[in-house]
Amino acid sequence: MSSVGRQQENIAEKLRGVHVLIVDDNQDLCRSIGMFLEGHDMHVDTVFHAARAREMLKSGGHDLIILDIMMQDVDGLIERAG
């Protein structure tokens, strides 16, 4: 196996079981990203509104957040700072 192949396997192993929160008002995009990540053995939550994301973040438990920075109900960069 090439070194690139070994690196990809190492990355995939490290990401296995990671809990991801996807926040985007584009529901189709959320679902597509979620399906891709789940196919790599990650746990995925998707939300389509910033208010729901805030609720989920209070409970903790997410290792990674994928956040749309230009949502209709909030600016993701400002939200992150708050």
C-alpha cells in the first residue's frame, strides 16, 4: 500500500465515531454531507436553524461543528463569536 493510502486509512480511523453537528439552512446540503460522514462511521446531527443549533450546543457532546457562515436567520461568524 502506498504512503497516501496509509495516511487515508489513518485519518479515517481517527474520525471513526466522531460526533458532528451540521448547521445549514440548505436541507439538501445537510443531508448530503451527513450521509457522506455517516458512510465514514461518524455520528451526525443536522439542524437547519441557528436557534436549534444553540439548543443542541448547550447539551454538548459534539466533537466537530460544520457551520454555514451565511444563513438566513444568523451570520455564522457572528454566532461563533457569541
